[in-house]
Amino acid sequence: MYEQPELGFEFDALEPHMDEATLKVHYGKHHTTYVKKFNDAVEGTEFSEKDLGEILRNLDTIPQDIKLAVINHGGGALNHSFFWRCLIPTKEFKEIDGKIKAAIEEKFKSFEEFKKQFSDAAATVFGSGWAWLVKGEDGLEIIKTSNQGSPLSIGKVPLLVIDVWEHAYYLKYKNLRPDYIEAFFNIINWEQVEKNFLTE
Ligand code: MN
């Protein structure tokens, strides 16, 4: 059983950057459905008791008949849980600082250059997917995953993510994905990103 974690803030806490109506549907319908469908798929198997991160790190151990459901719904469940933790209420936002700032500046030359590359990646995800800052063998990198693909499945440690499925922004931003990406930078929880960077 995978349990959907608490959102951690009120539905209107990310206004005006991420609107209340979108967040209610996104957390309460989309994310909830991924969790339910994942649990349904693994019910009665050994995977119902395993850690979802471990499952996604070891996709080659999943039986063929439930593999696609695990990738899609298990990925959807964990990706969204991770996404919410990357966000912070508008009123509590703090600029990037500390070790994660130093690491980003070392890798990307400047924070502005990182922001440009991350935003470009998010804007150019074709169809539905996610753009990530991850840590791998070569240090920090920006990657994209399609649908509900997880960086864990390719051996990367996720540090930051943006959901660029249309359900994440269409109610407020319509087809203007770049505006949503720009607004996202006002609600990134950099302390959490730094924790992700330091703990694994
Ligand atoms: Mn989503």
C-alpha cells in the first residue's frame, strides 16, 4: 500500500503562481487516482509491501503483467509526492542559498544560466512529462522524463522537479506553459532541494 502524503500546505497557499482550483484537482483527483491505481495493480503481490522508490529503482524485477501499471501509476504517485515537497507557500518563499546554490553555480556557471536551461527543458518536454534537476555519477544535470517516468529508474537522484502535464497549469495558464514555468520559480522550496542534494 502506498499512502498519498499530505500536501503540506493549503490549496490556496501557492497563489497567484499556482492557483487553488488547479491544486485541488491536481492533488485531490490526479494524484489520488495514481495512488489508487498503483495500489490496485500491486494488490496481492509482494510489491504491495515494498517501498515505492525501491520498486521504481528496480523495474527489471517487476512481472510483465503489472509492469506498465507500476511505471505509469507508481511513477505518477511518487512523482507527485516529490513535486509537492519541492513547493513552498508564496509567503514563505526564500531565494536559493547555501550548498545547493554553490553546487548549481559551479555546474551551470550562474543561477540565471541554470534557470534558463531548466526552463528550456521544461518548455520543450514534448507532450506530457516532467523536467528534473537530478544528481548522478556526473554530478548535477537537467533531464526530462515522459509521461510518469522516474529518474530513479535510470539511476538518478531527483533534487527538483516541475510537472509540465497540461493538468498542472492549463486552468490558469491555458497553452502558455512558459508563463507557468516562470511562475514556478516563485514557489520552489530551495531548502528542500538542498536537503535532497545533501541526503542521498
Ligand atoms: Mn501532475
